[in-house]
Amino acid sequence: MLHAPVTHANPPRELVLVGAGHAHIHILEGFAVDPPPNTRVTLVVDTATAVYSGMVPGFVEGRYRARDLHIDVRSLAHRVGVRVVETRAVGIDAARRRILLEGGDSIGYDLTSFNIGSTVAHLDLPGVREHGLPTRPIGRFVQQFDELIERARAHGNGTPFRVIVVGAGAGGVELAFTIQYRLAAETGRRIDVRLLDGAPRVMRHYPPSLIRRITRLAAARGIEILCERKVTAAEAGAVVLTDGTRLACDALVWVTGAVGHSVFTESGLATDDRGFLRVRSTLQAQRHDDIFACGDCATLIDYPLTPKAGVYAVRQGPLITRNLRAALAGQPLQRYRPQHDFLTLLNVGDGMAIGAKWGRSFQGAWVMTLKDRIDRRFMRRFQLASATEHGNTP
Ligand SMILES: Cc1cc2nc3c(=O)[nH]c(=O)nc-3n(C[C@H](O)[C@H](O)[C@H](O)COP(=O)(O)OP(=O)(O)OC[C@H]3O[C@@H](n4cnc5c(N)ncnc54)[C@H](O)[C@@H]3O)c2cc1C
């Protein structure tokens, strides 16, 4: 186990990392090689097993087991000598420099960094929590997916099993395709999937050629895409639209896009209109040099339209590691500039994926092979790092 040297001459600085998102996992990896001197690092995380969302559609498709998606954050942290506090952060007392925890405790910090991701929008619409399966927290979605398979198996009246997926962003599109594929494979019966969105078209921030491919494949697989349909409530066996129409379903999957956790708004920090912490390009909060944030939970003041996607959280990992180190040492910080474009790879089930980059799109089994290789390489890095503590291999 590696420990940062703590001397009595200088009391250790307290660095509190909140959340085990992609960027913080990178910090743990970086600190394993080169721990910051005279610093006590604490990780506050609501669950010590992180789930890699990029492989969740592959899990739904039946390609991966749940454990293939898991990163053992506790082992990774212990290996670096980082203390883990497994509980939810519920607020920040910025004046007293304390992270407020569920249950009433709090932890003091000299520096803190948040990488807590996002939650799903509109969960508070009537009936949605009760009748829908939301994709956040993603670990719970993975745990509950087997129940959906069981329900489809038990659906015995000879009619197709009907799934409604609400939210036609990248995650919603992948889940519409992979759920249909998996449930059909598990049950041998017809699975009717409807993909609903309030916007005029699916994946509206993506290249038109990608959208055409998705639309064509959906038609070929019998997935009905319904745009400009806003859901106002969910009931047992149906969703209700703004015009009062009821669409019947046997399962409802809720993927309505990212909004912030309440931690920042309830702490009086400057956020954008979705509750994400506003950060400068150094990844420091707008008015607080000692609070950093990265990944989905942060919105860059200079680049507010940067998508909420894991690729950005991953790219911010090295920079937040360097900047926390520099801030602890009183040195100048570096600025983050998001990339303009990124490689989109969507798992559409049946061993196929559709991809896009620089406005061009492509599809086929080879695209899924590429996605699988990238995702497995990413996971191997962190699963190996956490397994080393136990002296085993994954
Ligand atoms: C089905 C699906 C597929 C996706 N596929 C892709 C893809 O292929 N590529 C891509 O780029 N993006 C993808 N995304 C988006 C991607 O999931 C997010 O952009 C990404 O996970 C954000 O990463 P993050 O590091 O900000 O946070 P996360 O990975 O969400 O991690 C947040 C961490 O914080 C913890 N946490 C949360 N709240 C608290 C709290 N209050 N206190 C303590 N800990 C807390 C969580 O347990 C977790 O450890 C997908 C999303 C979905 C739903």
C-alpha cells in the first residue's frame, strides 16, 4: 500500500474527493504512482462499486456480465492509501469548508473535488418513480434489469411484450435496440418497442447521417420512433402524453437526459439551469478556488454546451489530477479545453453498432468490435489496478 508521507512539522492537507466517476478513478490511479506529499486523501462515495455506463447497453444485450462493468473502487482506493467513506454527500458548507454527509456527519477539507455524475430528468413526474425503470443510478438499473427479463418471460397471454423507452438521446437509442434484442432472445416472442421524445427528432445534437441510419434500422427492426411526444405521467400499464393520449406498455424505461444532483443548488453554489456546478476552465467552482468539479456534474462557464458524456469526464481525469496536485503545492493551474467532436459508438444489438465522427457515420459488426475493444481496454486498466491489492487477476 502506498502512503503519502505525512510529517508532524506540517499538518497534512485534507483532500476530499466526492464521487467515483471516471475522472476521480483516474486520480486514484495517478496517486498510486505518485501520491501528493503531506496530504490525506478521503473518497466519499455512495457506493464503492462503480459501473461503467459505456458497457451497460452491452450488458442489456447479453454480451457482458454485470461484473464485467464493475470497478472495485474500495480496492483501488485502499491500494493508494485513500480512506473511503461509503455514504452520500448531501451538501457543501463552503464557508466552513465541510462536506455534509447523509445522516448528519460532515468532513472538513482544504481542497475538495466533485465527480458525482448526474441523475435523470423528470423523475418527479407523477408515477414515474413507481412505474418506470430509470437509468440512474446506473448500478441500480443494472441490478433491476433481470426483473425486466422475468416480467417479459412471465407475460403469458400470447400478445407482444410492449416496452416504452422515454428519451431518445444516445443512451435511450442504445437501450431501445438492445432491450428489444435481448428480450426477444430470452422469451422467443415479439417485443414491441416504442422510443418517445419531446424533441422533433432523435439524438438532435448528432450528425444527420447518423440519425438517418438509426431511423432506417429502427424501421427494419420494428422499433417505433415517436418524436414531439411529451410524457406527463406514468400509470400501471401506460404513459400519459400532454394531449391526454395514453400509450399502453408492459415496461417503461426512463432515459430522459442528464440533470444535476441537488447537492450544489442546496448548498447555494453557482449552478447552471440544470443544477450542474458552474466551473472555470481550471475546473474550479465559479467563486470558490478550493472546490473543483469534473465530468457530468460540472458545466464549463466558457463551454456551456459541452455534452454530458463520459468521454469528457475521462479526458478531464489527467487535468484534474494535475490541477489538484498544483493547488496543493500552491502552483499555477492548467486550463481545460474540451475537444470539438468525439467518436460516437452506439450498440444497437445483434452484434452491431453505429458510429459517427467528424459528421460521417458508419455501421456494422466491425463497429461493435471496435467499441468492444475500446471499452474492454478501458475497464481492464482499472479492474487490474483494483485487483492488484488482492494479488489476483480479474
Ligand atoms: C445507458 C447509458 C449509456 C451511456 N453510454 C455512454 C458512452 O458510450 N459513452 C459516453 O461518453 N457516455 C455514455 N453515457 C453517458 C455517461 O454515462 C456519463 O456521461 C458519464 O457516466 C459521466 O461520468 P462522470 O464521471 O461524470 O460520473 P459517473 O460515471 O456517473 O460517476 C458518478 C459517481 O459519483 C457517485 N455519486 C453520485 N452521487 C453521489 C453523492 N451524492 N455522494 C457520493 N457519491 C456520489 C456515483 O456512485 C458514481 O461513483 C451513457 C449513459 C447511459 C445512461
